[in-house]
Amino acid sequence: MLTLRKAEQRGHFNHGWLDTYHSFSFAGYYDERFMGFSALRIINEDRVEPSQGFGTHSHKDMEILTYVLSGTIAHKDSMGNEERVPSGEFQIMSAGSGITHSEFNLLSEPFAFLSNLD
């Protein structure tokens, strides 16, 4: 069964540096009706302020897809990869046995991206 969920119905948190919307239960947002879909864990829309970002953190046994809506995301991981992913581009990261990475906004304008974990 398909369920239409409008953007304004998603979980929302504004942390100052991060304005985030959660489609499924994630972090401090819990809604038993939206606990993910099969192996899909999250679909988040994140808006990150200039010179801010997600510090080094780990993932294991998942595929991570990021689509940059606006701006450019700077990515660095424990495999030695450093990339800048501009608006309109995808980044796909496989975190099999484990990986650490960080994502930052190096520009003077906020950037926005969608991410999912499965």
C-alpha cells in the first residue's frame, strides 16, 4: 500500500547549524507509523549552514546515497577519498565492514541534500 506523506508532515528539527527533516523515525524523531521501509532506514533532507557539517562518524553494513539539492558537499572518508559533490550530483558510498566519514559545507551559502541509508 502506498502512503502519501507531505513534506510538512515529516519530523523536523532545527539545530542551528542543521535544519533537518526526517521521513522515517530517526535520532530524536519517533513515529511508529514511519519506521522505515524494508531495508531502507532513512530519507532525510538536511540543510547545513556555511562552515558547518557532520564530524567524523561511522557506518557499517549499509549503502548510503546522497543527492545534493543545492550548494556543494565536501566528503572525506577513512578509505582516503576526498570529494566535493556539487548540486545535481549523487554520491554513493558502500560501508560494508565499516567506514568513517565526514561531510561539510565549505561554501559561504547553506547547502541542502537528501540522504538515505539502507
